[in-house]
Amino acid sequence: MGQVTHEQAELVLRLYELRREPRLREARSWFVANFDAKTPEEMMQKCPPGSQANTSMRMTFSYWEMAAGFANRGLIDDELFFENAGEGFLVYDRIRELLPAMRAMFKNPHVWGQLENFGKRMEAWSERRAPGNVAHMRQMMAQMMRPAAAKSAGD
């Protein structure tokens, strides 16, 4: 465990304050309950530009991309950040299979690169601490998404 500075703790608290902003809280809640796109085309169909879903998706991505960037640059001790950023890992995990296609679509190899770097580092950290945890969490999240997917197919 690294030595955490007061500045790092303050930054974590500030990030938490931002997460409590009502519209961002709503966006994050929507993302966790609903985002399950597997291709950019499916993402654009489920979250068309101008829709509330699109706004929620972009707000969630941009918040966690920013927060991950702080950690990736060493502004926050990894262990402190990982202990408090489980939702960020969930966001990364939901988009990790989309990354190659999104990067090709935007012709930008860096799209969501901070989130990916953070997600891979957090996954390795988690596996060192609790082997098998990530696979178990992925299985649990897949089970939680099944009812939401069935509901959306029935709409």
C-alpha cells in the first residue's frame, strides 16, 4: 500500500462530490441498469444522438475517463483509487469489447484509453487481492443485465 497524501484524499473526495451531482447520478444509474451494447451500431441504436440515453452514456463515460486519467497519471494512489472506484471498473468492463470498433469508427486509437488503462490495472490489482473475483463479478453482472435486456426487448 502506497503512502496516501492529503491532496490525493482530497481529490478522491472531490471526485465523489462530482458523482453526487443529481444529473450525473441519474446518468450513472441509467448506465448501470441499461447499458449493454455490444457493437457501435447497437450503441447508436439504443442511445441515439439527442436522446436522454445518449446524454447519460456520454456523461458516464466522460466522468470515468476523467477520473481514470487522474489515477493513471499518479495523481491518486492506485490502491486508494481502486478501493473506491468499483463503478469505474464496471463501466470499463461494459465497454471493453466495444473499444476496437469504436476506435476504428472514430479513427482514433485513444478513444477511452484512460478508462481502458485504469480497467486493466484495476483488474490485475483485484485478481492479486482476490483471485477469481473479476470472473465472478462479470458473471453476476451478466445475470443482472438479463432482466433488463428482456424488458427492453419486450418494449
